[in-house]
Amino acid sequence: MTFDDLCKIEPRLSELMQEARGAKIHRTTMRRMRIWYYQIKPKLNLLVGDLSHRKVLQSNEIYELAYHSILAAIPGAGQKDDQQQLCETQKMVASMLPPVVASLGLRDGRKYES
């Protein structure tokens, strides 16, 4: 499952990604973290993970994928650690959620052909 797959299930994740990409950062990691913790993360918590109203988005693996995808999109991200964590999270989600992906009819961001 990819972040794009999650956006098909919960379109507000796309809006949150755009908000993260458009954040104005002035050189400091502290400013980046302030935007993350006070502006972006509270909204994310309502869309994925335990507080999501969509059962399929309530797993920790889904939360981790959305979390790291959106965090990496905030300007100033892209440090090697951010990208490595995102890659590891995507691999973990892919290996743990085949039944969920199959039940949604998604594979590599495309619908299964009947």
C-alpha cells in the first residue's frame, strides 16, 4: 500500500500533504517541528490511526505510512534519516497488509482488473 492508496480511501490526506508541502520554513528544524506538531499532526491523528472513523485506516502500520510520508513533505525534510524511515515504513506496510490491499482492490496504486 502506498500513500496514494491511502489518499483514495481518505482524500483529506492529499489536502494535508499539500499543506505540509506549502509550509513556510525559515532554516530551523525547530520551526519545522512546530509546524508538524501544532499544525499538521493533530489533523493527521483524526484521519488515520486509532481516531480514524474508517476502520481500514485504524492500524498502526497505516498511521506510520501516512505520518512519515507527510512529515517528509515539509520543506527542510529530505534528510537521509527521513527518507530511510519512509522507505522502511512503506516496506513494512506492504508486507503486513496484503489482505487489506486485496480487500480494497488496490495494487501498486491501481485497481485490480476483474
